[in-house]
Amino acid sequence: MIKRTLKLMTVVCATSLLLTSCYSYTSVVGQGAQGNSQTTKWNHYVIAGLAPVGVSDSKQMADGASDYTIFTRHSFVNGLVAAITFGIYTPTTTTVTK
């Protein structure tokens, strides 16, 4: 019985690791990006992303532009940092293209 439970837990853990992915979302403001100028900053969260510590301001990153695109993602490097800290610190990356 214990061997069966151990096998089941191993399969569940392996499946959960294989089915993970990086999330991303895009927001378009106005007509969207009109050029190739990009500004990138990290957003800082703790406790598996539940508590924001320092989140970037996309309006400030756009520097007064009325048309821009915001792309926020959990990149591989962000995931690596989160894994090393066991989910205590979980950053994301925001890129504003104007």
C-alpha cells in the first residue's frame, strides 16, 4: 500500500512539473505601440505572488505616450529565482513598448 501511494505521489509530482508554463498577458493602450522603443522592469512579489512589494507603473514607463503596449510575463529567469527562493520571492517582468 505504501509503495502504491509513493508511486502515485511521484507520478503526480512529475506531471505537475511537466505541465507548468510561463504565463504572460498583453494590454494595449490607445492604438498600441507605434514604434520599437521598449522599457523593461521587474515587478517584485512575495509569498508566491500574493503580496506585491514593488510593482512597476506602466504609465510612468510609457513616459507620457498615449499609445503603447504593456507585456507582463513570468519569464524563465523569474521562475528560476522563484524556485531558488522556494516561492518566497516571485518576480515578474513588464515591458512597455511605445
